[in-house]
Amino acid sequence: MARRHTCHSSRPLQPSGHRPECPSADPLVSLPAFAARRCLLRHLYERGAALLYHGDFDWGGLRIPSALLRRVPWRPWRYTAADYRVAALARPDCPPLAGQRAEGLWDPDLQQALLELALRPSRGRDGP
């Protein structure tokens, strides 16, 4: 089964966003438009691809993949409550979490972790 890593930002595709844990043999699909993402990921899934998703650790970052998960099956890629805690605790000076709360359907503990730490770690060069 082919694997496809997905994210909603093109930042990981930029040279400064190189991710050694994402081998070049596993293509990374970056799709900023929800409809395009859903269409392409559905196409890949129907042809046997295992989809792994990573997004932002903020409320919008939970809404987008939750909506996607209702339409296309995927598994988290460094996108769980444990991953958030590592990222947030590594950057205690990151911006505070803001906005209306949302649920991460793939990890029921992620919402609680965001509420507890209330930080928004970015996906910079060494970020999650």
C-alpha cells in the first residue's frame, strides 16, 4: 500500500521546512484548498494509499482535518495530544492559543491538551 503524507500548508515543502522523518520515498501532498485536498485525497485513498495527516496545533487546525476525516479516512502523522505536548513544552514562548474551541476527532485527548497548555507552537524549521 502506498503512503502519502499530507498537510494543509506548503511550508514543509520549502527547503527550510525539510523534514528528515518524512523520507523522500513517501510523497508529501500539500493542498491549501479544502475542496482540492478532499478530491485528491479521496482519489488516492480509493486507489489504495494510506493517508497520514499533519496540521496546525490550534482550533482551526482541529476543524479542518476533522471535516476531512468525515469524508476521507486518514491517520495522524505527528498530530496527537502527545505530539502537541512535546511541541508546546519545547517552545514555552510561542503565541497563546486563541479562537473558538474545536474537537480533534482522531484523538479525543488533543482538545484537552490544547485547553491545558493554551499554546500555539508553529511548524518552523524544527517544529512538529
